[in-house]
Amino acid sequence: MFGENTIHVLLIEDEDYDVRRVMNTLQPLGDRVAIRDIVSDGNAALDLVRAGKDRYDIVIMDFQISGGLMGEQLIREIRKIDPSLQIIVITKMTINITDFAFANSLMKAGAFWYCTKYPVDIEEHIYQPTDFVLSIFNAYEKRRLEREQLRATRKFARTIENILAGKQLLGTSPVMEDLRRQIAKCGESGANVLITGPSGTGKELVAQNIHYISQRRFENFVPVNCGSLPHELIESELFGYEKGAFTGANARKLGLFEVANHGSLFLDEVSELPLQAQVKLLRVIQEGEIEKIGRTGKIKVDVRIIAATNKDLEGEVQAGRFREDLFYRLNVLHVSAPPLCEHREDIPILIEHFTKTLSLEANRAMPALAPEAIRVLGQHDWPGNVRELRNVLQRLLFDSEDLIGVPQVERALGRRPHVPSGEGAFAITLDGGNIVSWRQMERTVREKYFRYVRQHSATNAEAAKKLGLAPPNYHRMCKELGIK
């Protein structure tokens, strides 16, 4: 049995004499280094490596073996199966350890180290036994570190997948499919991106999707709303300052460019930047350096800029409010976030998503929307786009109970509820040829009136209040009248 910290070795050697020399060299190490398997040709070695990637930590291989598959080709094939598996080559092709061309070819193929088998007067051990043993321990440590890094990378990848799952671009319309294609192209590139579109269309969501599918996805995504920054603080927020740079600078402050280094900086409402800040932003994009307040030297930064605006930036350039050279630096790649009125067919999907999400956030049962209510929502113009739809649904969820109908939707949209004649109106039809008892007429009037009041109320509690009833009495009377 091997110990927990045993270094497991696969030995690829076709000479029994050299197998014995390797084993003799490793024998003093006891259980610390163990040869698990010995094979004499390359194809058999590949079969063993494929059978269990965790079975071996180190491969010790002769450079020239029988079977045709050997040397650099065998090294490359092993590394394809398990890139973290470290390979030590022993060879009799050279006794000159300064044969750099030979060593370089092995390293390029993926070998960790190599040593010579001879001079021939050493019959019992591999030549350079101390270096040989040290290389095994160093190779094992490198494998351990690479596997830890691989696990961390996989964990990060799962985290990124979870982030993207929470930032889905919902919709199956052609407009949304085209938006996804634009985002995918931006993700493949490292160039700056300008996102345009009306307010509420989800421009930051688009920016996040671009970042988290790009090569920078493991680095920071730093959003900043340029319109919310006071003009006198923009420079210190973007570029930071050193301790003592001015009165009140009691500590060094990292600028947002430093926080986003190697990642993405999202400049929302970029059109709101004052001209002085535009000049400094342009310089950073051109030179890849920032100047901190209170520091003489410049600091190198590697940041991808994703900017967004709801204004016509070309019109802002013509009006002299936005620098033309900065516009072209930002508008390398362009993505247009569509208004909701251009993909109305996605509204039912958005309604279902937001209703479910908001219900979970509020820790309450998800209400149902009547088909007519969904139709009314689908016909609305939505000047505030997806953001407005979410806000309306949040209002409906707060005001309504189990079923959301047309009156509640119209109230949430700020309209006066429209009640058509006929069904839904409060009317009593009398038939002289069919006179009913007062008790029966009283029940009919009460039922119709209760339904009428409930239809014009957002909640049962509001209906009870309008009728001047305590909620328990209201619920009891509804039950008696057969009103749910």
C-alpha cells in the first residue's frame, strides 16, 4: 500500500538493465517515491495514462524505446491526456548536459527535466542521482500546484456560469437573438464597446454579459454612472489620489481604473462626462496610463472600456458637448439595446420571469395574471422599457392578491379602469312576468354589487373598506354569496 504523500511514478523503459538502475536510484527514498507501473512501449503507456489520470504524478521515460511512439511525440501525447502530469526524460543519446538544443526540444514538447543515463562506469544507478531525485520532488510539487490552479480555475468558471445565469437576456424574438449575436462578437474581441439605447433597455446587463464571456471574465467588472459623479470629484474617482495630495486626503485612494485593471470598466451615461474629464479619459485610452493626484510618475493600466449612453452621441459631438476623437475611441464596437416596443412578443416571458423573481424576493406566493391582463400589458407602449415593466409588476405584486386582472393592471399603469357595458357593469334587469321574492332579489343585488366593488378594488382589503365592512365580515359574506 502506498502512503497518502507517496509520489506515484510510471516508468517507460524497454531495457531491463536500465529499469534496475532507476529502481536502485529510487530505493533509498522508501515509500516516498513508488513506481506503480513499468511499460516498455509508448502505446501501452498512453493506455495506462488514459485509464486513470490520477494514478500517476510523474512519468519517467527513456527517450528512445521500442514500438515506434517515443521521444517528443510521446511526450506531447501524454500531455494531451493530462497536462499536469510531469515528465522526466532519461537518455543515453548524450552525456553532455549542456546540449541546449536537445534540452530545448524536450522542454518545448512538455518535458519537465532530463538527465543522462551514463557514463558507463556507473552500473548501479542513474547518472547524476541527486539531481535526478530532486527533479522528481520538484516535478511533483509543480504538478500539485498546477492541479490546485486548475481546481481554482474550474471553481471560478462555475462562479462565472452562476453570474451569467442570473444575468440572462430574456426573450426569443429575432431582435433579442440579434442582440445575443452582437454580444458574442464583442466577447470574442478585446476592443472598446459603445452600447446605445433608450433608458431602461438593460444596457448594463448587456455590458455584464460582454464582460463575463470575454477573456477578462475572471477579473473585475467595475460599473460607474458618470451622470451621478459630481464634476469636481470625477478625476479622483476615476484615477484616485495619493495620501497628502490635498487637504483631507488622509489615505491613498485607488481610482476606478486601478480597481478595474485587467478587467472591464463600464462607463454608464458616458455623455454626461464634462469636457475636461473627456480629455483625461482619452489620454488614458491612448497611452494605457493614469496620472494620480499627488503622484509624479504614471501608472500602467490594462482596462477594457464598455461605455453606454441613451443619447445620440454623434449629435452630442456636432453640438460640441462630446469630443469627436473620444467618440471614435469608444465606438470601436457598437451594440444597440432595443426598446421593448420592438420585441413585444417577449413581454409574456418577461412577465413570468419578473413575477416569479419578485415573488421570491417578497417571500410570497406567485400570483396569476388573467389572460386579458397579460394582453393589456402587451399592448402598452412601455416608454420606460424593461425597467418600467419590472416596476409595474412590482407594484401589482404589492397591491394584488391571488389573481391579477385588467382593473389592477390599468391602475398600476396609471389609467382609469374602463368598465364595458354588460358583463362587469353593475346593473339589475327586472322582468314583470317573473317576480322573485325580496330575499332572492336582495341576494342578487348584494352579489352583483360585491363583485362590482371587488372588480374596482386592488385588494380584498380595499374592497372591504369601500363597503364599510371589517375584513373578516367581508370574507364571510363573500363566502356566503359564492364569491371567491
